[in-house]
Amino acid sequence: MPSPATGEPGSLTPARNFNMMFETYVGALREESEKTYLRPETAQGMFADFKAVLDTGRVKIPFGIAQIGKSFRNEITPRNFIFRSREFEQMEMEFFISDDDDWAKWHRYWIDWCHNWLLSVGLPASHLSEYNHPQEKLAFYSKGTTDIMFRYPFGVQELWGIAARGCYDLSQHAKFSGTSMEYFDEEKKRKYVPHVIEPAVGVDRITLAILVSAYAEETTTDEKGQTETRVVMRFAPRVAPIKVAVFPLLRNKPPLVEKARAVYKLLQPHFTTEWDDRGNIGKRYRYQDEQGTPWCVTIDFDTLGEKGPELQDTVTLRDRDTMKQERIKIADLVPLISGKLRG
């Protein structure tokens, strides 16, 4: 067999079979009857359990089954960072529709839903695009497949695939298991094998897209006129690991620390809240910027009423993105931050 690179004959080995599924054995004995495979995707378990979900969930078409978990693929040449790995986290949904429903309508619905969800977790619309698989590249059973693509710093890669798979999967399970996968439609008074729309995405790819979209460096000027580079993770608040941080202005002033602890305990049941009393206040702000905390609450001497009763029981609320600070009543913190998270 000649090399495709050099044309030299005999430089390549004969073609050999290769299984992209990981093979293993269940139990102590390595017998053929004990052979099994790690799952190459999460989808087939949902098809196999289709009848069980129908019988126990009392659901009606259209409905979906969603799952998240590990998938394993025995890649021949693992490469390209997380895009060709042998173990990865996957999220998939099988959305079952009638055999006479407009599959293209439902396909478009889930493309738009996935696109909007990506926007809601902070991915910029300018970095998202769609790739429609041409007919000659579709699997023989596929009615249509669209990939939502994302422009990473190193190039455009597939992020989320939405496929119209027809009734192929359920029909194959019925064929080889001997168990009917038909659904009885009470409104239409007939049985049919449902068709399916399948959105499938790698969690690792979404996580990387969120991280590269959030990372930013900017030049800021402090009160003394000195410039510095601020590193900030501009996470959408709904996906930020820490929602709010609470600081006493000084850690060696017991009244400030006591009041700050009370505010911390007030916020903790509602949001993922972090306590920080290390270093000066500026360094604390920078640390929270670097981990993407959207809001910081500072308890100072105004909070204690030392500069007048009109500011007593108010705190400074700092916004990560604008760095603006405003005085807020402690009693208003929970509803205010809750509203910002919903918005």
C-alpha cells in the first residue's frame, strides 16, 4: 500500500479492524460471554428505557428524556485538546415527536433553544454560528443535522449538535430486543414508533467556551493616578462560582467583623457567598475579580452609624464589571441581588 504522503509503495501496513468502543469484561473471568463495552454516548440508554419511561412517567408525546454522564471513545489519535479525547462528559436529550409531526419545525425549535441557552450563560452572539450538514454527509437515517459552532481563540469548533434522527434508534432496539417501541396516541387513536430530535453537547466544550468568553484584561487607574492591568472573569452571574463576597473593611475592628458576619449569614442561605478579610480592600476586590464574583459587599464605619444615623445599616455594594459602588440597606440586599440574578 503506497504512502499518501510520499507515494512510496509498501510503507504502510495492511488495513486492520479498529473498534472505537472500549472493550472490557464484567466479573472476574475473561470469557466471551462476559465481554462488554463502555458506552460511546449517553443516548442509547434513553432509547432502551423508552418504554419504561412511558409506563412510569405517564407522559405524552411530545416529551423529552435528558441525561448527563461520562462517554468513552477509543480515539485512534487523541489530539486537539478536549476535542478528540477518550473520556468526556456529555449531555444529551432525546425529544420524541409524532411520526407525522413537522420534524423540521421541532428541529428549528431546539436549534433556537440551544442558541438562546448559550447566550444566557454568557457566550457572545458574535462567536456563535450554525453549520448545516450537507445531504451527502448525513447518516443514512438522518433527516437533518445542524451544529452550533463557537469561535474559540484557536479557531471555530463544533459546540452543540442538534440532529433529527427519525425513528431509526427505537426501531433498531425493537428489532433486536423483540420488544415493541410503539406509542399509542390516544388523540389520534393509532400506534406508531416516535421520531426524535437529539440535541447533544460536550460539557467540557461548553465550560471552555464560557472560560475564554469571560476572561478579560483591562487597564485601570486608581485614585493616585497610577495605572495597572486588571484581570477579570466576566462570568454571567448565573454561572459565576461565587455570587457575592462579604468584607469587613478592617479585620482588627471587632464591631466591623461582627456586623460583617451578620451580613454574611444573611446572604448565605440565598447565594453562594464567600467571606474575605485578607489584605487591604483593593486587593480583595482584585481577587474577587479574578474569580468572577459579580458583587462584593463591604461593611465599613458608615454601616455602624459613626458618620450619622442616615447611613447606619447600609453597606457598599460593588459591581464587578463597572466597578461602581452604591450604598444599599442591608435589608434590601437579598431582593436586590436576587433581581440582578434573574435579570
